[in-house]
Amino acid sequence: MRLPPAILGNTEEVLREILRFSAPADTTLSRYFKDHPRLGPRERGAVAEGIYAILRNKSFFTDFAEAGQSPTMRRLTILGLAEAVGADSLAGLTEEETEFLTRIAQIDRNLMPPQMRSNLPKWLFDKFVAQYGEAETLKLADALNAPAPLDLRVNSIKATREEVMAKLLEAPIAAEPTPFAPLGLRVLKKPSLQNLPLFKEGAIEVQDEGSQILSQIVGAKRGEMVVDFCAGAGGKTLALGALMRNTGRLYAFDISEKRLAKLKPRMARSGLSNVHPVQIAHERDAKVKRLAGKIDRVLVDAPCSGLGTLRRNPDVKWRQKIEAIAEMQQKQAAILDSAARLLKGGGRLVYATCSLLTEENEFIVEQFLAAHPEFDLVPMSRVLAEQKIALEMDDYLKLLPHKHQTDGFFAAVLERKPLPPRPPKAKLDDEVDEPDADADADASAPAASA
Ligand SMILES: C[S@@+](CC[C@H](N)C(=O)[O-])C[C@H]1O[C@@H](n2cnc3c(N)ncnc32)[C@H](O)[C@@H]1O
């Protein structure tokens, strides 16, 4: 069935706003739909998918759109909607526009110049080519420019993966186990899940397989003290809480009240009572300092450029600027530095990003290790073997959409060396001013002594 012709006008209207890149595309789309309540679910789906198709293919769509007679915005809109829902579903095209679409469909995209084919801005294309080479950059770009599959994480305190698969089948929703994450399911189509009892009862959460793997490599165990330093809306917090079997204490820190507020209903659904959300003012907040030297595991899911999530947020590649990376690095280094002070001797920290840039990943970790001889890098191959995850990695976790069908993620595991043994008791009694075993990790101490 064809879409109403008005969809072209709606898509063009919201596209004009989105291409100003003054707000994330999903925020602008949500507001537009709120302001246009008469658009039904099918129409909304078409507008959103059309917009996302334009953002994914903006370089070559713009090149073609500028070469025709009708206004560029109208042509961009037609190209996006045709890519998203198929040219046959569109109504209200002129004869010239239909011919234009037919001509474009015949073009072999493989014959285009590499940067245009990649649909990446020049600065990012150049960075990826320097890191991965041109041939792999093109494969990576193809994967980043495709929509992500729908992955679920089974909440192991409520159900097993097999039980959830069986219940989904009754819905009927076909799903298969994810290749690497032990609690993951990949749903084969994209049904709405919000009204499923499984979702309402907290047996499932939507979570990319890569994100699930990151939570898993934290290695959090029953009864431990764990901090999720950049918890946001708690995607990974909930996974960690379940891995701890709802025991111990799991602090969910974040500077954003709004994001932490989104964690609360998810916590209620999940049935977890070991999670403690804490809003902090910044990474050196007194609430952080109080826990110095007391924590077994820390996850730093650092704020980053987000370039590994282009499958879901294709506008990020156009909104992100090369100049912002240096600012991001400073924040990442400062957060890592503070978060590391939380660890007990022998404790482990996972530094992770959803960035694909070495500047935000290896560089930050190497810089940290150079300044902190009291930490060792634990090779990712060892961590993955401990967690029985069948992924081949060397020192770091580097998940790539064209290789692993996940979002792009980076992670490193850092282990704090065991603290030196306490001096004999008689001596301790004399040295009343000596700091206790945790005090060398106090966040107020200079970095080198932490
Ligand atoms: C990549 S997101 C975290 C996503 C989250 N872990 C999840 O799985 O849904 C990074 C988070 O870091 C938070 N953040 C930024 N600066 C921070 C700081 N100085 N200390 C703690 N959190 C910070 C942001 O508010 C954001 O929620």
C-alpha cells in the first residue's frame, strides 16, 4: 500500500530542521511527531527511516540531488524515502522525479570516489584510512551506514535465555542467540516490544551485543563493591547488577540528573535492589572520594565522540567536529584518573568507549599507564577467556560493526597491583600517623601516589 503523498512534505519539513544539526536527529524527530499527532505509526516510521537514510547517504544523495531540476531538499527527501520504504510506496511524484529515481537506481556506487562512497566527512574518512587502510575503511563505512539489528539482553535474575526465546516465539517473535554475549538474543525483525509481558516484567532489556560484552568483561561477582562511573540511563548498570546476582553494592554515578532519572523505572522493572544511583557534580566529587580504595570493579564507559554508534545515530558523523576530540580526551583522562583511585589493590577497571578513534582509546589508556606504574594492563585475550567469550582479541577489545555485527566499541582492562603487605603490628602501634591501607588511594592525594 502506498504512503499518503503528504509524507513527502512532512519528511522535507523535518529534514530542513535536522540538517541544521543544532540538536540530535532523534530529539528533533520526537518533537516533530509530538507536534504532528495526526501522523500514524506507519507514517512516522516512514518519515524517520527516510530521514535516517538521508543522513546515512548524505554525501552521494546530495551530489545527485544537486544535479536535477526540482529543489535539492525535495530531491534529497525523495531519495531518502525511496531508499527507506521503496520507490513503489511513494505517491505524489512528478514524471520527472520518477525518472530521476530510476536513473539513480542504475548507478553503481562502487564506481564512485572512495570518500563519497563512504558517506563520511573528509576528516573522519582520512582518520579511518590512516587507522584501517582504505579497503577496510570502505567495509567499515558500509556497516556503519546500515541500520543496526535489534539485540536484547536477558535479565538472568528473572529468566534464562531459553525461556525468553520460547516466550518470544509464542508472541510470535523469532530471535536467535547472539554469537558472543551469553545472555543476548538477536530479534530477526523489529517488532514493538514495549507491551510484551517479558519487557514489562523486566525479563528483557534492549541492548546491543557489544554493550553486553562490555558489561561482561567487568567480571563483577556476587557480593562485590562495584562502581559504574558513567552510568547514564543505566544500560550497563543493569547488566552488571544482574551479573552480581543482585548482591553486593553497585554505585551508578553520573553527572546528568536527567539520564540517571531514566535508570529508575528500568531498575524497578529489573527487580534489582543492589543498585545505588548517585548524581555527582564532576569526577572529583566528594561522593567519589569517600569510596577511594574500597571498590573491587569499576566500569568507565566514558563520554566520547560516539562514532561507533553511527548505525543508530547517523547524524553524529555530521555533527561531530574534529576540534571536539581534544576536549573529549581531556575529559576522558580526568575521569579515568579519578575512577582509578576507587580501586582496592588487585581490583580491576574497564575503560571503554563507543568511539573508533585511537585518540580516545589506546592513546588514553597508554597515557594513563605511563603515569600510573601501580596499574597493569590485563590482556583482553585473558579477560575474554575468563568470561568464556569466543572472541579473538589481543591487548584490547575492539568491536567493529563489519566484523562483529555490533556497534563499534573499545575497551581495556586495567588492574591495580596488590597493595604492599601491612607492616608488623608492633611497628604499626608506634606509627599512629601512618595512613591506613586504603589511604594511598585517596582521591585527594596526587595522581602519582594513587
Ligand atoms: C557513554 S555515556 C554512558 C552510557 C551508559 N553507560 C549506558 O550504558 O547506557 C557517558 C556518560 O558519561 C556521563 N559523564 C560525562 N562526564 C562525566 C563525569 N565527569 N563523571 C561521570 N559521568 C560523566 C554522561 O552524562 C553520560 O551519561
